[in-house]
Amino acid sequence: MNALFSFHLKAFDGLDQHWDSPRSTRWISNLVVGFFILGCIVSLLIFLEVPIPFPYLSPFFAVEISFTILLVFEILGLIFLLPKSVADSIGKQFEIISLLLLRDAFKEFGHYMGELNWDPKLLLELLPMVADGFGAVLIFGMTVLFYRTQKHQKITQSNEEQSEFIAVKKVISLYLALVFFLIVALDISRAWNTGEVSFSIQSFYTLLIFTDIFILIFSLRYSSKYYNLFRYSSFALATLFLRLTISAPAYYNVVLAVIAGGLVLGVTAIYNGLLLKENAAKPPA
């Protein structure tokens, strides 16, 4: 069992090391640029009404596919960030949601690339796109504020416990990455067979909810303080709201995302106040 556990840790550490390398960053950038150019070619063919195997694609396909690829790599970044900091991984989730809202705004714009008749009906149709764009800006601001107000406090009592906790989160993240690659493979297969490009991010966020709850339960062996328990629980609840955001209709998606952002900001502010009070009550070393 220990040998198998060590194998999982080495596998994760190896992947994490390659992920953080400058070479991987350049490779990701080149891949996104390549897909954008390919999308531009497809968009041009659609605009020229040239028959293609995927007639359901939007004329704004280039931007849509580029943001989708970025989302894929942002989620991979989230997976590798999870063992380092649960709080930072929550911030990463909000980064993903803000990019998702931006992608939806661009995707909606693809329906209005021709000559427009600026009547009241069109203005009403554009409101969801405006809401997604404005919501992305709000989530961006909340994410920046969340990172700035975050105070990292170890819940373990020793370096050995901290190493054990991190090791368990690494194994969880490794399997989370494997499931994520499976989801991406199924999406690619579905796109090839149906011509409809989609990213099953809802399924991944559902997995994140169970992952957050498992980490919460496992953390109880190191600390049972109420405010630590509540903090981790609120993170899991925020993930639940973000999961609903992905599938919610226009306007409701923004409202749910803002509620999730307000939740983690409020809990963070209260948690920081409790830490400040607790540290002030400690006798000087």
C-alpha cells in the first residue's frame, strides 16, 4: 500500500513539475494560437457559406474555441493548485467562471455578426450578452479581492501532519486529473460525431463538490475547530453555487456567481478577524 501511495505521489510531482515549466507555458500558448487560427479558417468558410462537415458551428467559432482551450488549461491549473492551497483553488474556480462568462458573451456575439437592425427587440436580445460581460468583470474584481484578503493558516499541528495532508490531496488531484482527461476525450468524441462543440465543465464541477467535501472530512483528523470547519464548508458551498452558475440561464448565472463570491469574501473577512483575535490572545514567545 505504501509503495502504491508513493507511486501516486511521484506521478503527481512529475506532472506538476512539467506543468509549471516555461516550456509547458509556451506549448500551451502555441496550442491556443493554433486553435485560434484553425477557428478563423472555419469561421471564414462559414461566412463564405462553404459546405463543411460541421454546419452547426458559429461564425465566431475562433474566439469560442480559443476560450474553451484556455478553460481546459485553467482547470488543469486548478487541479495542480489544489494540494498547495484549498483557498487558492477556490480563487482559481472563480477565475474559471469569469472566463466562462466572457466566453458566453463572445459566443452570443457570434449571432449578431451581420447587418443589425437596432430596434427594441434587438436591444433586449443583447442584454444577456451584456450581463455576462458585466458579470465577468464583477467576478474578476471579487477574485482579486479574495486573493488579497486571504490569510493562509495551517490546520495541522506538525510538519509530519502537514506533509501527510498534502500527500493525500496530491493523490486526490491525480485521480481528478485522470477523470478530467476522460471528460475531455468524451467531449472530443461527441464533437466529432455530432459537430457540436461543447465542454462538460458541469461534470467536472460536480466532481469538485465531492472533492471539497472529502477534503473537509479528512481535515477533521487534524483540526476540529468550528471556524476551520465552517470555512471549508463554505468553500464547498461556493463550488456548488458555481456549479449551478454554469447551467443557469441568463442573468441567474451572474447572480449565482456573485452570491458565491460574496459568500467566500464574507467568510474570509470573518475568518481573518478570528485569526487576528486568536493570535493576539496568544502569549508572546
